[in-house]
Amino acid sequence: MVICLLVPATVLAQRYDNPGLGQKPVVSHPQDYKPLGIRAGSFMLHPGIHLAAEWTDNAFYTRENKQSDVIYHIRPYITAQSTWSRHSLNVSLAADIARYHKYDFRDYEDYFLTLSGRVDVKNRSFFSYGAQYMRLHEGLDNRDSEQGFEPTTYDLWGANIGYDHTFNRLSLGADLRWARMDFDDAYALDGDEINNQDRDRDVLRWGVDAGYQFKAGMAAYVAYSGNKTNYDEPLDRNGYDRSGNGWSVTGGMRYTLTGKLNGNVDVGYRERSYGSPELPDTSGWGFGGGLAWTPTYLTSVYGQFSSTIQDTTDPNSSGYLRNLYSVRVDHELTRFIQINGFASFSNNDYQLIDDAPEDARSNDKIYRFGVGLNWFINRHVFLNASYDWGKLTTDAPDDGYTVNRVWLTLGLER
């Protein structure tokens, strides 16, 4: 429910729509072509593998001297979903194994294990829980890390528990979330070691919320969330203590205007403080919302906007405020051919320290656009062809990039 979140930037940098599908938009199957799965007792199993080839004209996300390459992806996965009448349990295991054709020193392997579930207490009460482990890498488009010769890898652990109860029109909820990030050291082009131990940290988040349904299709809600970040090292490589605390208060509305249009909108205030007095507090008003519109049974439109506080390792900044806007459209040309498109814009304002140099990074703007076509041969096989474009503009000297990528994917699913 809470839109104004305070989470590590590196977590968001590796946002995966579905385990094993990397940073590509997830394929949305038409109803007649959804895999049926395999029944195993009281669970439905959905195994599959996606084989993809990605061409890029800027493999290193540089402003000048662009280098093209082809990257081959193997993405196996399996999900297990319970079919119980009460309670639920979902488990997924996936991987993204990538091999570069020319620059094989950039090869990587990402792994994902996630678990989520619900325990029904009464008709109007339930506990939710989850856990995850991911072995990830930082992409070269991430400007928040000191990139090495090979990809910087890290382990992400997480767990959460929550409780929700509904009293007629009033609903109450609470949740607790923990995340742990452990970074591996990297090596620069000259062979020097890049020590990333000062990036290892634990993040604890908690929140409570309340909602009231005025009438069918319209409800208001308020939410409070807090967080605490503890870095393993008392000081980072620049001599700063980046451990700290944060909080946010949010209020908003959820609505269903018609059977074809629903969404939410909210506004709130958030603040983040840090251990070192040299690092300025990050605070301000934030906003968020989402929209789902189905103008016809063949077309779906999704929109989202959010305002968040992100951590950073930039030596001249305590963090940055990110405003993100995105939209996606899916349309079925026929029962088995689907086209889609998406666009997004992110504006990142860095909170600079008092003695930051004039050429310090203070603002990044990231643009993305893409189109794709899915051909569903049957419930078990599909082909995808897609193109996406990305651009970073920044006031940091000699930085920025423009990248074009083309994807071809064969999906085998059960």
C-alpha cells in the first residue's frame, strides 16, 4: 500500500518482473494460450525455459566509443503454487545465465529463489509471509557502483511477515521486512582490488496502514512506515557513516471508476537521516499511484508513478530523490499474436554535501522506450521479438549513454 518507500538503490536497479526473466518485460499470455501446468498433489507446477539472444550497440553503456555485442541468455525456471481451499504457498526457482559473444569477461549468472504465502486466520484475517535469496550482478548501466573488469556480484537475502484484518468497511494491516546485501569484491582494469565490504548492509522496514471503504469501488487509506539501515563497516571508503533511519507518512485513495478502470493515488512526506553529519538529510513530499485500464477486452493499459528516496555510494551525495513514471500497453492482434509497448522516465535529484565540487553529479534523467511482438504457437511454445531504447543524460562530466537493444526469444513452457 505504501508508495513512498525507502529502499536500497541497488535493489531497485535489479528489479525483476518475474524470476529468471531479467530486465525484459514479462510476456503476458492470452487466456487461450496460458500454460496449464502439471499437477503434483495439492500443487500446480509450471516449469519452463526461455532461450534469448540480445543484440546491443552499447555493451558498456558509455557515452563515447560504443562497442556492440550479442549476449545469449538461458533462463530456466519452475514455480509451484498451492491449490488449497485455505492458506496458500508459492515457491519459485529460476536463473539467468548470460554469455557475451565478444566480451566474455562480462559473463554472469543470476539465481533466484523466492517463497511467499498466506495463512488464513478467519474469514477477514490472514497472515502473509515471504522469503527470498538472490545471487545478482550489477549492470553497467548502474552509476551507483564502482564497476570492475568483471561484473560486481552480490547476495540479496530477504524475509517479511504481515497481518491484515478487515472490520466491515475498516481494514488494518501491519508488516515487517528485512533485507541483507553482501557484495563481493571486484577488480579494476589495472588489476587493483575494489573492496566492496563497505557496501554490505542490513535494512529493516516496518509499517502500519488503515483503510476505509466509503462505497463499492472507492476507499481511502493512510500508512506509516519506518526503516533502519545498518552498514557492516562504520565508515565507507570516503569516510562517511551511511547508516541511518527513515520514515514516511502517506495518504491516498483506491478506486474503481468503471469495470474497465481502476487504480490508486497517494501523497505523503518522507525523511531520511544518516550517521555522518556531513551527509545532508533527505526529505520532502512524495507522490505515487497506479492505473489499470482495459478499454476493450483486447487492449490493456497500465500506468504507474512514484517518488522515492534512494541510497547512494556517490562520495558527494547522501542519497537522491527519484521520480519515476512508466506506462505499458498490451494489445492482442489475433488470438495468438500480441503486440506491446512501454515507456518510462526517471528523474534523480542527488542531495549534495556542502563542499561538493562544482562538477559533482546532481541530476540524472533516464529515458526508456520499447516495443515487442509475441507469437503464441500453442500453450507450450512462444516466440518474442522486441526492441528497446535507453538514454541517460546527466550533469556529471563525460558521462551518459544511449543504447539500442534487440531481443529474440524462444519460450518453452508447461
